[in-house]
Amino acid sequence: MSTFKFNNQIVSYRNSEQTVLEALEENGFYIPSSCLSGRCNFCLLQLDNGEVNESSQYNLSEKMLKRSLFKSCVAKANDSIQCNDKYI
């Protein structure tokens, strides 16, 4: 199993196809979500470090991008991610 950081806590995930949101939920975190397809922006998180796939920032405003926000329901988990929910 691999890990990433959320609010300075270690979160495990099964594989690179699992989304950040799925991994967080499996680790007992609650992140508001609705559509699970990247359209509603309910599941936005803020990226502190690392990279997320481009589709997780698709159609976000320039202001949101400057704040390093991303859609956790479509962002694929990877070891470089450090994120938080301070945006919520």
C-alpha cells in the first residue's frame, strides 16, 4: 500500500487508480461530495505539495487554481500529494 498526506496525517491508498476522495473516505475522513465526476466542486481540497492529474483542476477558475484547489473525486492518489481541507 502507498500513502499521501492529508492535514499532516498519513493516508493509505490501494493503487494509482483510486481517487483521493475514495482513499480519504476509506481512512475515515469525511469530505463533502456530490456528483463524483468532477462537475459540482463540492469535494475541493487544497494542494500543499506534489502534483495532481490535470482533470482534477479542469474548469476551475483562475482564483481557484491560484489557491491550488483540486477536485478530490477525480484526482488520482499518488505519493507526492500533500493536501488539506482548510478551503472547506
